[in-house]
Amino acid sequence: MNLENVSEKVKDILTEIGEDPEREGLLRTPERVAKAYKFLTKGYHQNVDEIFNRAIFEEKYDEMVIVKDIDFYSMCEHHMLPFYGKVHVAYIPNGKIVGLSKIPRIVEMFARRLQVQERLTQQIADILDEKLHPKGVAVVIEGFHMCMMMRGIEKQNSTTTTSAVHGAFRAEKTRLEFLNLISRNRL
């Protein structure tokens, strides 16, 4: 990403909305916005294999593993406004487990791209299914969308929930166990 090019385009936007990019408070805004976009879209430049980095291990454990309440921040691809919330991920190992910190890192990688919540949910489930070959994977995301809160419909307390399930989680009993476990209060 060329920060100088993005800065110039931000300066043009400021002018188009009726601001003076030479005003004291806005002098460094184009540069700040360019750096913010670089950070907010860093997921495009991350590699899944580097994230997993040999942290997949042989293990006979075959019960549900859940990492819940993973904070995420993303940018809506329709309005380039933030959406954020919690991600809950579960998988049932089939001879392989992954280092627990890798799951939030995968969430972060996909969230730091222009997104829709539905795709984000599916991408997380798909990559865990592809890399671990588990008996099943489930992902639930609860999100707050600034494009619904600040503009358009302006409904500040609405949440969007999406889910993706693979394998064993398609069975009602397993899916209900997962949903029950993620709805419990913290320890």
C-alpha cells in the first residue's frame, strides 16, 4: 500500500466534503488515515501458513475445543465503516490440535480486510476445516455494524449473528452443546 497515494486521495475527499485540508487540525489527517487503513487492512498481507507456523500437533483428544469471546474489528466492504463484536470458534479434533493462540490470529487475519460478516464467518470455519481436518468446526459471530448504527436505519442496539458449521456440528445434539457452552457466563 502506497501511503503517499492514499494520503493524497484522503486530501481530495476532505476537499470534496467541503473541508480545508490545509486547516491546522487537518494537516496530518490524510497521513493518519492512510496509516489507519494500512493497519485496518493488514489481513490482505498475512499468510495462513505463517500464522499456523508449525503449531498443529498430533493429539488423540477428540472432544470439543472452544475458544470463545474473541474480540474482532473489521471494516464493512459496502460503506467502509467499522463493524465489531465477538467470535466463538469450536472444533472437534480428528488426531490434530492447533495452538490455541492461532485461532484468534486467524480471526484477526480475516477480520482485517474489507468484509461482510457472513463471509468472515465462513472463512474462519473453512480455513480451520482445511488445515486441521477435524471431525467438525463451528463458528458464531455476534457483530455490531456502524453502517446500521450511524447511518441508514440508525438502529444502535441491533446485533447481527452469523454461524457456519461443518461436519459433526451439523448434528443437532453437537450444535446445541456448542451453543449452550458459548452462551454460559464467564468463569
